[in-house]
Amino acid sequence: MIHQSRLIIFRFTFLLLGIATLASCKKDDDSTNSPTPKLKIGLVSAESGFGDYGYNDLALAGLTQAGTDLGVITQSIDCNDSIDIKNGINYFIQNNFDIIFCLSYGAKYSVIQAAQANPTKHFILIDDTINNPPANVKCFVYQVDQASFLCGFLGAYWAEKKDPANPICSWVGGIPIPTIEQFKTGYLSGITYYNNTYLRNVDTIGNYTNSFSDTIVGASIANGLINAGADVVFPFAGESGLGALSAAKAAGKWAIGVDVDQYISAPYVSSALISSCLKKIDVTIYYEIKNFYDNGWINSGNFTTGLSTNDVGYAPFHDYETQIDDSIKNKLINIRSELINGSIQTGW
């Protein structure tokens, strides 16, 4: 499990594939010991591939920084479909990698098959779980509904602030798999909470791209929502979401980024972003590599992280910091605490 005390603050300077810099925690070399083979760590992207300024690039950032800080060998494989994912896993197995990280729902069954056939290799699946996972598999899932609840509350406030006569918050989902539905459920619940708290009537609309890699479709869907009156656009659709963010900016509307602080990772849309819904898979990847480097393989199983471990949340308000009322900022802090202690439920 990742704990708040171990959190590293990330400053992203994404160049091409989005490489981040983290605070260094490099292990000192012990010259008195005989040299040991370097660990080899592989990363298989989700089906949308690298270059999304979000999910896949965030994972790559954690891998890259671990390689820099710890001196381990790292390699990533860019995937477009489930066949690429399976081939990528097999490549790392054949080349004797110690840990193979795989992302999202598309990797689940390939991970199960590979782990059962290769019990000496170690696999970490991000964003899905396995019933009774083998001893060489860890799975991490995130309570993104908690983070999107907060973003829904913020989005509802902003929509009403900018369009008090007809405030509308919209969402653009990718493929309607559980993780995407989790974002959606939390977001809509946060808007409902805002309405109930302040006796308002912020409306919601949304649609799916049915793709994580089609920016044109993402932009088209966002434009349709904006034409229907949307004031705020929240895409959780991988690279398709970049099209939605661009459409929001071009229309003079506002948006909420996803996974990483996209104000920093995608600066061409930063002026439209009131915040981003964070899911810190880079922290998970970094620390799982470091834990293996320090201690070897410990504890297989399914692990859940969220607000309580500081692995989800919302990004700074950046350009809108002074435009958001202090009462709303304080309310977000209070809601966060109540989500953690369970007095507020997201509906997920």
C-alpha cells in the first residue's frame, strides 16, 4: 500500500512521451559487495498507447524516474490493441525482466495466463483486480469516484458561477468499462451533492467516445455537448479526451483534466482547466519498483488506494485560484474528509 508520508510531489515537463522529474531517493552503492545483476522492469501500455499526456504517459513517468533514481533497467512497449499487450508481456518474459507492469482492463487475462505459466516472474496490474491472484501478481485499483466526486462539486460551482441561468456540467467517457463508470458515478454524485447543499439545479449531460485513442471523436462529442449548453467538460477518455479538452478551450468553455495535472502535461489546453482529477499511478509504479529493489517481492493480492492514501485527488486551480471562493475551497476540504471517513458516499 502507498502511504501519504511517502508521497513525492511531481513536476511534469512532458517532452514527447511525457517524462517527469521526482525527488531522488537513489539507493547508495555498497562497494564492499560483489556486483549483482541489475533489475529489469518492463511496462506494457494500455491500448491507447503513449503520447496521451495523461494515463499512459503518467505510468511511463513513474517507470522512467525509478530507472533514473535506482539505476534499474527499464523498458516500455507501446500498444494499440490486446494482441500488442499479449506480445509485449511475452517479450518481457522472454527477455528475463523481473517485474512486468500492465495497465488497465485490456491486460487482465493476458496477465493471468502469463503469471500462471511463469511463476518466477512478477506482474503488477494497474486498474483492475483478479480473483485469488497468483502469488506472483499484485493488482492496484483506485477510488477515483472519490476524486471525481470532488471535481463534480467543483464543476457544478463553476458552471453556476459562469452561467447562473442555465448551468450545465458535461462528461465525455471513453469505453464504458468499470473504471470509466467509476469516474462518471463520482462526478455525477458530486454535482448532485452541490445541488442538494446549495438548493441549486445544475444539469448534467454526457456521452461516450467508445475509444481511448480518437481525438477527433472526442472533440466532436465535446462540441455536441457544448452546443447543447455545457459550460464545463470533464473527459475521462484517454487520448480521446485531449480532443474534448481542445474543443472546450476553442469554444471558450472550461474543463477538468484527468489522471495527471493536465494544466502542466498538456499546456495547450491549460487556460481552460479549472483543475484535474488525479489518479497517481506513477507513484504506485515508482514505489513498487523501489520496494522490490529494497526488499524483493512482498505480498501479492489486490490493493485499493484512494483519498486516504493520497493517491487520488484534485489538482491546483492554477489560473482560477483567485476566482474560486474561499468557501468552496474550504467545502472541498471538508468533503474530502467526509469521503475518507465514509459520512459521504459517492454512489459507487
